[in-house]
Amino acid sequence: MSEQTQVKSCCVSGHIHEGTPKGKFETLHGLNTYVTGSGAATIVFLPDIFGIYPNVQLLADTWAEEGGWRVVVPDPFEGDAVSLEHINTIIPNLPILDKRTPEQAQADGSKTMEILGPWLGKHSEAVVTPLINTFFKGVKAEGGKVGTVGFCWGGRYSFLVAGAEPLVDVAIAMHPSFLSEADVKAVTTPAAILWGDRDEILSAAQLDDFEKILRTDLGDAKVLIKRYKDTVHGFTVRGDLTDDRQRKTKEESNEEAIKFTKKAFAGSL
């Protein structure tokens, strides 16, 4: 935590949220996991490339409190998340995004590829899928309803565990990265995608296609698609809470997802 606090104060102001997480870390189904709250149902957060940093822990606490669930955040990167010092370079928040010159944007793009290329190779689908599947199978075997909320990188994997033999009862993808039509077509549980219209990773056209697939395959009642105006990638977990609009968008999007999850668990979708 001390390293993250240092990064927060000197490098990533407006991204890393302040507060004291209420949960604890333990080894759960083979992975180091942040665990918070209690209840008959379990929500599994699948984090973005920056892993289990304070924002994710604090948001897990919120979901636990508002849903009355146990919320767990496993580390599928096994201690090798991307450093928070790169957060503004890889996924700039507002107003950093608006202030970048074309030259800065190009430089950030080059740096991003330099960082992400090797990292994604180390944490490929072939590497992380067995870890994630083993974790979800373990949670499912415990009994009770299981939901998943994936952020950015984790958004795709939240859909992958909701396929033909689902390991979850509901899947939420918050501004997903690398999501494909094949991934979406495979989903069999109630599913949601929350997206900002300034997302540089998932386009509006792609989201329209995904929505059509989900509504056709699952029916309107089991699908939630939310679009947020003038909102960037990562907004549900990394917004600048000192900015009223970003704070409200973060809160409203998570409230929508929590409400949808409650309905899925109750069988009312």
C-alpha cells in the first residue's frame, strides 16, 4: 500500500481514490484474493491490468455493502500487475486526455505498446484462463449465487465464464477490452455492458453489434447496455472523484450494475 500511496501523491492525482479498505487478503482457490463483506451470494471482481489497487478494493467494499454480498477480487496476474505509474500513459483520464497534444498522444501510444506488449504475452488467455476457471469453479462449489464484474481487461473474462456451461449467474462487463463477437455470442446468462462514448478501446459500432447479439440471444429483459456521454475508458473504477460529473457517473453506473445483479439473482429478469 505504501508504494501505491506514493504513486497517488506524485504521479496519478485524480485516479487513485482515498479511503481505507475494509476487507482483507487471503488465499482463495489458489489465488491471492481481496475479500470483503459477507452473504449467501458471491460477487467476483475481475480487475483491470493494474490489479488490486485501492480503487478496486474500495469499490468492492461498496458492492458488498449495497448488495449484502461477499465480494472477492482474485489476482489473476499473480503479483505481476502493470505498475500504477503508467496509469495516465496507458489509459488517460479526463482532463488529461483533452490536454494531450498529438505529439504527446503518439508518445503515449508508443510507450503503451512497449509496456503492454510483453505484459500481455506473459498473461495471455492460455495462461490466465485456467487460473480464472479454477477460481470460479471453487466459488461455485461453495454454493449460493455467483456474479462477476469485470473491469477493462477483466470485462472480457467476465463474459468468458458466462458461456455454454456458465460458472456464474450474471456477468457484468465494465468498459471491456479485447471483447469479440464470438465471446458475446457464447454468453448464456443475464449480461451487461457499461460503456463511455469516449472509450478508445471499444467503439460505438462494436457496442451496437454486441447489444444486438445479446438482445437476440438472451432477450431484452436479460440484457443491460448503458452508454455514458463524454465518458472515457475506466470510468466505473478510475474516475476523478473531485470532479462532480465523473463522480456521479461512477456512482450511477455502479448503482445500475448492482440493481441489475440483484434482479438476476432474484430470477426476475
